[in-house]
Amino acid sequence: MNCIRGVIALLIWSFPFHFDVKAQDWKLVWSDEFNTEGKLDPSVWNFEQGYARNEEAQWY
């Protein structure tokens, strides 16, 4: 039984988990580099008062 498990594990791990992702197909839709002085742009960023989601007892 252990031999069969070993052969199955070997076959699974010998399978190449390599997937080619073509970066030229990607399209950047938004970024913010934070390289300016002053406040954040309020049309893009907002602040949360506490963390009321997922019934969390603490927030960061």
C-alpha cells in the first residue's frame, strides 16, 4: 500500500506545475505610488473608523 502511495505521490510531484503567463496580455488598470507630499486624494482613498466587518474584536 505504501508503494502505491509513493508511486502516486511521485507522479503528482513530477507533473510540471509551470504555467506561462504572458505579461504583454496584462493591462494595468490603476496604481498609486504615494510619491507626493501631503494628504491622500479623497476621490480615491478613504478612512475607516474601526473595523466592523467579519465581527472582528480588534482592528489595525
